[in-house]
Amino acid sequence: MANKKFDVFVIGSGSAGQAVAKTCAKAGLHVAITERRDYGGTCPLRGCDPKKALLAATEVLEFAKNMNGNGIVKLPRLLWSDMQKFKKKFTKPIPKAAEESLVALGVVTFSGEASFLSEDTMVVGDEIIEADKFVIATGLMPLELPIEGAEYLKMSDDFLNLKKLPEQLVFVGGGYIGMEFAHMAARAGAKVTVIHSHERPLNEFDPDLVDVLTDYSKKIGIKFILNAKVNKVKKGKKKFKVHFEQNGQTNHIKANMVFNTAGRVPAIAMLEIEKANVAYSAKGIEVNEYLQNTKNKNVYACGDVSEHGLPLTSMTGPEANTVSANILEGNKVKINTPVIPSVVYTLPNIASVGYSEEEAKKRYKNVTVNHESATDWFNARRINAPVYAYKVLVNERTKAIVGAHIIGPHAGETINLFSMAIRKEMTIDDMKEIIFTYPSWGYDVNRML
């Protein structure tokens, strides 16, 4: 059987992979793409979108609880099965629509796991593929925990597809995923425990605001076991036993289901990239400023799998555009990494952009730190929000805003205003010249300065 030859071959059909394939196909190149799972990628199928669809009902419940006795006389009840049906309205159409949109542009689609045979050849199932350029856009995959009983651990995909919510859940890892899922499950009626290896969850967020979130999480019923290392999971007759070490002592907790939310790593193990002379590290495919591999110049990488990449969907567009431009025109476009905001969709949200307090104080001689609880501000009071706080960092010499951290209702939206301000190097005075609607969460930005 003759090898199939293409100008561009893309591995992975997530946001980044699809964007590159479509752009190159529109430019007249002979393009193919392969996907080892369903077409569409993590974000719309088993990540951001289904997570937020499930979150919607819990937002209604949280709002109602806060307003109970202030006009709300009867609280709603969450029905997990209906939440899942609502979520499927978003996820079910994706694979077919994603593949059809590629085919409509002349992209040849494959289904199956791809692995390299040489620097310019791959195998997908029984097909041998040759290409002038390869684009690796395989994203991330769950980190495998090297512990006894790891086979009993469920993953984030499993949580998002649970038909019935178990009575007791344990999340091993208190990062984005573990905290978001813990909040959903607790509000839906489950008894939830988060086991985390550090002194507080969400290591990458402002510690003062994380402490506020942790305290509130406990109030909604989430139990935390911190500075602990899970070393074994045993299956019992009815429940699992999760064994862990904490403060030099071994203990265990029982649960109906245990989830590995300890983090994600670049999905490259199956690619056999050593055969293609592709440079990589624990952070992903090594790339230069053109998102081209540092060894095999016919390989590009974009999205979460790239060493350059940040695990945020908002970066896939700029990275895919950079790769596409450099394939089509030669290496002329360098990747530009702007200030990128991030948010954890717990309730309340916790959001961040720019430097942390520690980073800012290392970088600048004098930093003004505006840090305050804002639960007595009108926006929080009018919905009886129990948590609302912020920390804004300002370069004292230039008055430029260099970092912002918020916890509270709609923090994931408000942080975008700070992202814009930092990206445009705006000062406090610049921001205060802008007129925001009142009363709105955006209006509160100037009060934070």
C-alpha cells in the first residue's frame, strides 16, 4: 500500500489543531488531521464548556441561598441527572460538527492514535503518512499517580459524565479541576474531601485570597486534608479506602469514588517522538519563537502540548495563528505572549492576572498593595454575597497596574478589565478616567485602585 502524502499533517483536533488545519486548507495546501478520541478536543467535550454547563445550576442555587430570606422563600434543589442532560446539549453535537467542518474545507480526516516512524513519516492505524510539515496539537492528559491502586482512580472525564452523583467523593489534588469539581459536587449534595500535597490548594493563586476561598469551601461542606500525600487506594466491599501520609502519620478515608485531579501533563507519550528527532521536556514539545521544534524543523507545536503553551483555551488561537502563518509564509511571525488572565470557576470565582505580590516585590523597588475585603460594598450587599475581596498591585514609581487578584461573584469577568489595563500599561489615573456603568461589578474596579 502506497504511503499517503500531505503538505501538512495535524495531530489533535482540539481548538489549536482545527484552526491550523482549516487555515492551511483555505490557503490551498493538502492537509490531513487525526484524532485518537472524538473530534473537537478537550475544551468543548471534556473541559471548559461542559464544566461551565454543569456549573450553571449550582450558580442558581448559590444565588438563591445567599438571597434566602431576602425575597427568596424556597430554595431550589439540584437534580444531577438533569444537569447532565443539559450539559449534553453542548457536548453531543461537537464531534460530528467538528469533523464535518474540516471535511468541508478539503481536510482529510483520520481516526486513530498517531506515532512517528521517522522525521517525516507517521503511522495511524494501518496508514503510513508522509508530510512536509507536522503540527503536534495533542493537548494535555491526566498525570498518572505512581501509587498502589491507581487503577481505581477516576479522571475528570468520568466526573463530567457521571450519571449519578455518589454519596462520598475524594479528589486527590486541589488544583483548578479538583476545586471546581469539589464545589459542584458539594452543592449537589455529595460529601466531598480534597486531599492536597501543599499547605493550601490552588498553589498558583494569591495565598491570601485562596485562604478566603478555602474557608468558604469548608462552610459549604468540603473537607480538606492538606500537606498530605496519597500512597495507596484499596477497594473494599462497598467503598474505597484512600490511604495517605500527613505529618508523619498514616491515615485513610473512605469514599464511593476517588478522582485523580493531581494535574495534567503533555500528551506526547504515544507519539514516539524520539523516532522523529523531536526535542521535548516535561513541559511539552520544545519550540522556538516561531513555535517550531528546536530539533526537527518540519515539526511545529501549538496549544497545551507546546512547551511555550499555557493550559488556557484563550492562548490556542494566537498560537494556532502563529503556526499557520509560519507554515504558509516561512518563519516570519514570532509568538507574542500577552498578559493572560486565569480563573477558577468555584463559587465564588477566584481570578488572577499579571504578577503575584511576591513576583511584583522582586521586580519593582516599591509596590503598593491594595488588599481589602469588599463584602460591605453595594454590589456584594445587594446579592448578600458572603465573599468578595481583592488585591491589586501597583508600581509605586510609575503608578502602573502590574497585578490583580479577585475573589467574589463574577471575578472571572471583572479580571478581564485588569487584563486590558495591564496589557496597555495603564496607570491608576488612566483607569480612573474611564467611566463605568453604576452599579456594576466593573464600576468596582476603580474603587480597588
